[in-house]
Amino acid sequence: MHEFNEEVESLAQEILAYSLKRLKDNPPLDGPQSPEELFAKVGNTITEDGLGGHEALKVFTDTLALACISTDHPRYLSFIPSAPSEHSNLFDLVVGSSALYGGSWLEGAGAVFAENQALRWLSNLAGLPESSGGVFVQGGTIGNLSALVAARVHAREKYPEVTRWVVACSSEAHSSIKSAADIMDVHVLNVPADADGVMIGTSFASTVDGYLAEHPTQRVFAVVATAGTTNLGIIDDLNGVGLAAIERDIWFHVDGAYGLAALCAPSVRPLFNGVERANSFIVDPHKWLFAPFDACALIYRDPAIAKRAHTQHASYLETLEDPNEWNPSDYAIHLTRRARGLPFWFSLAANGTREYANAMQQTLDIAAHAAKLVKAHPNLELIHEPKLSIVAFKRVGWSTADYERWSDKLLADQIGFVVPSAHKGEPILRFAIVNPWTTEKDIADILETL
């Protein structure tokens, strides 16, 4: 391995130039290639003597990078895209080059302090008490799992006689809830959603009460309400579910990985009334809060519960067990962690929260405009009036194969990236608009191909 000599310094300048060029220029969508195609172009990149930094960078920039779709492209509208701000992207370089460790206060006090200020902003938006707190984890899957583990530890302390634990959620809940339940070996109780796909508080209450009447030795230890489903952007009845959960001493967790970001937009803030009752919630800044991958904010009403659930104990960790210090490793399923919340903090600090609210509103306005264009289109049918920034629709008369052919051609022509989804067993299309650089023209150009 080389020290930081002239060659490495030259490489650093080349990497910085590439990064800045990508930030300044609108990157192409690009697209995947097969393993055979990539191998034919670059061969085996791992060799005994090494390619050298400049050649390895050339392999990446000229070939490998072009086989990756740019998730921050304004016309990347599939799944839930990413739209990191310039400030957050640039500061991610600082985090990577600084060898920062974000697991303990002892080793990363300054970084943890900054991350905690960003978490406090989110907690305040949700209306949680000043005593709340949490940690940035990899993504929503880890965030949901960590919250549910804490919820069960808390329930076990109060109800040691229970023989089987149950987590309740809507059938529209994210796939990570079922995954977490499988990992934890707990049962999933599906609460029927209403005609609009919303889990209502009264339905949750009656479903839980009926289930427990038939299974008196079991206990529902947590309910997961969704604040913006991935497919349609549906928001559950947070107020009703939260009240019913409190009445039954059930942990109330809100999965807002996508949607809770919109807490910062005054125009839609009332949609989230009830989130202030949550025992825990998650929101992913790398989705709709303009941060780079990977950053999920996991926040607890009572962090002490999470600390009891997640703190790892070992002789070499004893020096970190200071009750006056905040160690992020104690609040989720992880130990080693990068300071992944710092790019988000830097962008917030640099731009200010007003700018975040404006950027959020811009995406909401574009989504509303897209819905109008869909309704005016002779071949399209809007499936669900968007509450947030997901616009779901269908092409009348099309099959799954039609959608897939259209999607493949759209990407091949470098017009946009929109893959088909499904709703109630039928194929659909959806725009997930989280990028404030997405314009009305971007939407119109894509719809013209339909």
C-alpha cells in the first residue's frame, strides 16, 4: 500500500474532478449490462500487480459507472429514488476521507453531536418530547427491525408470562415488517385496510381484540402504522391507531421511511397528525430529504428502552459505558458504524430548514401536476389521487408484458426510468417524485410515450 505520495495526490485530484463534474453536469440515466458484457470490456480487475489508481479509476468511470442507473437523475422515477443535495454529496467525501467512527461518543463526539442535532430536528417535526432520541442506521429495514426488537424487550419486561408475541400491521405495510417478524420469530397479525388502503384505528382495535380473545396467552407487543406506503404513498390513520395502541399498552411504531420526510412541508403536515403519539418512528433522509445513501433516522420516545435492548457488553467495550455519553451503537442492531448522518446534517446546516421545506413543496407540486396530466391523457387512468409525491396510474388495455416492453424502451432511449408495479393484482405504473430538479417537462415527455 502506498503512502500519500505525489501519485496518490494526483489521483485524489482526478477523483475530485470526476465527482465535481458529475455534480455539475446532468448525468445520463445509463443502464445495466450483463456480467458477460462487462467482463468483455474490463476483464479481471483484481490482479497480482494491481492496475494502478489511475487505470482502476478509468475502468470505473469509463465502463462500470455507465452500467449503473443514476438514482438522482430527474427522470429516475421508479422505486423510491434518491436526490442528494450538492452539499450532502460533497460532505460525504469528507466523511469518507476523515476515517470518522460514529459508534461512540469517546471516538466521535463531534460527529455524534452533529448527527443528534439533525435527529432533534426530525423529532421536533414529529412532536416527540425533548427526551426522545435515536440514531442513523443503514436503511428502513434495519430501522424497523431495531425498533421492533426494542418494543419486544420492553414488553417482555412487563409481561413475562406471554407465550407468543405478535406484531400488528396493515397488509399494505412494507415488506421489511414481515422480514423483521421472521427474524424475531413472531407472528404477524394483518389488519384489514379500508377501501383506500388505509389502516383505521377502529379496525386495528377490533382486529387485535378479536385475535387476543381467541389467543389469551399471546400478546400484540407492537403495531406498525405506515406514513406513506412505498407503492401508493398511503398514510394510515396515525391518530386513531396511536390512541388504540396506547389504550392497549401496545408499542406504536410509525414506518415513515418514505413519507414522513414531508413533515417539513406545512401544506401536508396535518396528514401526519398522531405521529406525536409514536413510541418510535423511522424516516430515510436518503429517500426524500436530499441525503446520499445510506441514512435512516430511527427515533425513540424513550431511548433508554432501546439502550437496554441493543447495548452490547464485552470487556473491550466497558470503557464506553459512561451514562453521561451518547453512544449511537447502543440504539440499534449494529456496533461498528460510519457517521452516516453527517452529510444530512451538513446539508441542513448549510441550507437551512426553510430551503428544505421549499424543496419538499416543489416535489409535491410536481406530483400534483403529474396527476393532472395523467387525468387529461386519453390513454391513462389515475389510480389514486396523490396525497404525497407518488403518482400511480395505468395504461388502459395494457398487460404486464406491454408495460415491461415500454419500460425497457424508455430506458434504452434514455428518456426515463419507470418500471411497472402492481396494485390489487393488476399491473400499473407509478412516478415516485422526490427530486426537486424533476420538472413538468420531464413528466410530460415521459407521458408522451404512452
